Amino acid sequence: MRLLKFIAETINDLLKLKATEYIEAELEELEHIFALIALGFLVGYPVVPPSLSLKLMPYMEKELLIMIDRAERLDDQLGIVGFDIE
């Protein structure tokens, strides 16, 4: 009986861990989609009006920092110029 309870608790813990990983992965993908929708005008996607995108900028600090870091590391023209939003 104790063994069955241990097995059930172990399976339950594994399922909780996997569920958390799936939720974290989905959240990350939703953040990427949000960034594409809000900043799409920078790369030519006419999805959201730029004025609305500028209002959403404070909520996108993490994505902007990732974008700046990648631009600097990939020898992108904006990275060479020293693109800085501060």
C-alpha cells in the first residue's frame, strides 16, 4: 500500500512539473507573438498602429532588451550604430 502511494505521488509530481514546463513555454511563445504584433511595424508588418505600439512599449522591456542584445551580437546595422532606447 505504501509503495502504491509513493508511485502515485511520484507520478503526480512529474505531471505537475511537466505542466509547469508547458505553461512556461507557452508564456514565452505568447510573449514573442506579442512582441511581433506590437513591434511588427519596425520590420514591415502593418499589424498594429505605431501609436498603439508605442503605448505598449513599457510592457515590452524584456523583449526590447533581447532585441538590442541580438542586434549587437549579430553585427546588425543597428547594432553597429549603437542603437539604444534609453
